[in-house]
Amino acid sequence: MKPSLGLLAAKRPWGAPVTFIRSENRFYGKPTDSRLGLGAVNSPQAAISGASDNSIPSLNSTPTRRPVAGYPLAGLSTGTLLRSLLVTTISSNRLLLMPSLSALSYLAKPGHSYLLDVDRNPILHKILRKTFYDQFCAGETSEETQACAQKLKSLGFRGVILTYAKETVFDHLTQSSVEHGKTFGSSDSVAGFDADIESWKRGTLDTAEQIGNGDFLAIKLTGAGRKVTSAFAANDSPPQQMQEAMDEIATKCKQRGIKVIVDAESQHFQKAIDLATLELMRKFNRDGYAAVYNTYQAYLKQTPSNILDHMSEAAKDGFTLGLKLVRGAYILSENRAVIHDTKEDTDGAYNSISQGALKQQIGDFGGSKPFPSVDLLLASHNKESVFAALKLHQERTREGLPTVPISFGQLHGMSDELSFSLLQAGGEGTDGPAVFKCSTWGTMGECLAYLLRRAVENRDAVMRTSDEHSAVKRECWRRLTSVFGLTS
């Protein structure tokens, strides 16, 4: 079933500050040539099912464009291609990227004058909108977001993973929180009623209305305000009003075929978030169906142990563990001691967890203990990890060996080569892997912290961003030479 096309009011939801600290979700843009580029796409991974350069559909924001053999970016509009060239030029060059990071970091701080307020200064807003925002974000209104979700699905993606950008970032180094975005409604509480929680619930349900059957709604529990974050910081259960709000969201989403992802956030709050999410899974992940997923960050040293604990809960209480696995993108604000020392250690942890789940062998589970029901969502831009997991899943399926359901997700504006290669890996029809594009939506001010994280992620993935930049340059050169009849 396609998402409802009923348009929502163009306001941005909700009341409370979101104390966001880590999650990997976001995506799309307006249904126009200049908005629907998903970023650089270089030659596809051909390791699975004979995928080749000319077999991978490019992101075609202009339907009249046709792919050109050997040039997977041929379907991009010229405007999208030029924007990708600008963004990848900055992302792949540290001399350009570091000043850009500093500028975004400064603009993301609250309390700016009119001149430096990205929502009030129309010139600054337009510059950012036509560059980084359109590259990585869905849109500033419900209408833009819905239209782009529909367009992405028409390109072959199984669905979208959508979240709202409003957040508050907790910095471990300064032990302080910085709010991003506007506050809607009062934060006063009367007779046990908390306006922040109610506003968060309404905003979350409004975001869910923009997607439909088969999509994911990603939520940040700390967005519900100070009562919730205070409880989480003390490792307590959230207030009863919050528990009821979470139940209502999960109930309505399950009725519409929308799955819920609870985002990973700061370790300052994560233990309590895990416990709250486990309670949701106990209620809603029944009969082998995962309606709710928890997010696990492979760069944290404690994650393998946490997953084992949660698998024990799933085995004991008979529910399906929804396992969304990410590497983690919040190294700048977390306690460095809790994070793996090297990228190689993080890669090893990620691959060990994903392949262990696919083999149904994690710890004693799959050996001396029966393997519980697990549904796996791999959110990654790492080709080696993703295609190794896909290959293993396909092999075990062909050989009739036990495995778990698997889906894949990449961020809007990043790793489109990987996304389209995955779409082709299973051939035509519904037998191919389920691939989702992840995105965020909100005003420019609300999205600045998200854009900053994307820039940091590109800084830390030098080889990938360099590959994407090379692919964009090749396509630009091909188009330039084709004007003179030198290429097709």
C-alpha cells in the first residue's frame, strides 16, 4: 500500500527539545530535478549476482534521461550532478572540509543574530538549501517529504526510514545540551500532564502520516522533554504519560504496517532507552513479526554484550528482537573510552554481529541455546560489510540453512552506488533484498546538527567520499565531451 497522499499542514512538529545523540536515519528532497539527487553514485559492486556498471539504474530525477553503459550517473539531472560535484569536492578535500565543518558547527549553535540565523536570513538560507540541505535532507514541509518518499519508491526502493530533525545534542566533554530547532507549545506541566510529552507524541504521529505500509518511522525518545531525559539519565523508566504515548505510537504504526525504530542516543541516556525499547518489543513483536527495532552501535565496546542480554530477554519472553545495526556517527560528543580504539575494531565488531545473526550463532545462542527470533536491519555505507552479509544470506537461503530476515538502509545523499547495486543483486521482482533510504526532515535550523554529522561522517570516510567524487567528475567530463560528439 502506498503512503497516503493527504497533505499535512506545513508546520514543523513538536514541543519539546529532543536530546538526540546518535542515530542513522535520513533522506530525500523535492520532486524536482534539482532536489531529487541522492548524491554521488560510482560504479556498482559487481560481486553479487553479476551486477555490473551498466545494469545499475542511476538516480534519475528526470525520467527522459537514459542510463549510459559504464556511466551510472547518466540519469542524474545536470543540476543534481553539479550540486553533487560541489558537495563531493568539499567532502573529499580536507582543506575545504575543515572550514566547512567549523562554519556548520558555529551556525548550529542557538542564539544567533538575524545575519547568522539560517531560518531568518533568506540569503544564508538559500545558499545552504541549494547545497548541503538539498543533498542530504527530505524537505522543510510535509508536502515536500511525502512527494519525495513517493518518488524514491518509484525508483525501486522498498521504502523509506523517516525521522524528524529537531534535537538537543548532549556533549560528553562539556556535560551540556544544545537545542536545535524551535519549541512548539508550553513546557508547563499541570496535574501530572506534561505538555512536552504530548507535543512530542503529536509530532511523531504527524511524521508517521507522511509514510505508509512497509516504511519505517525512526523516533528519538529524548525528544519528549526534560521529564523524560531526567528519568533516562537516572536509569529510570519514563513517566507513565510517556509510556502511554509510546504505546499509542507503536499501536497506530503497527495497524498501518509501519515499523518503528528507536534511535540510539547518548550513552548518558542509552541504558534506559534500551529498557524502554525492550518493553515495546515485548508488547508488539509477537508471532515472529518485528514491529519495533532497537538501534545498536557497533563502535561501542559494550554492544556485543548488550545484544546478548537482549537476545536472552527475547528468548525468555518469546518476542522477536528487532536489531538495527549501525557503526555509530557520534564520536565527537561521546566518552571516547567507551568506543573501539580503531576503525578496524569497529568494522570487526559490525561484521561479527551481522554475520553471527545471519548464521544464527551469537555467543551460546545457536549452540547450547536455541537461537531466538531476530529481524536484522543493516544500516551501513560499507560495501564490504553489506555485500558480505548479502552473500551469506543468499547462500544460506539457497542451501536451506537457518538464517534471519534482513533489510538494508543507506542515508539520503550518500552511497547511492551501494543502494542501487543492492537493488539489482536479487534481480527483478520482490525476491531481491529490501533496500531503504533513510532521511530526516525539518527546517534549516532544525537540520543543521544533522548536516554537521553528515559532514563529519564524510570526513571520516575519506576513501568512500573520494570514490564518489571521482564518479561525479567522470560523469561531468562525459557530458562535456558529448556536447562535441566525442562520447555517447
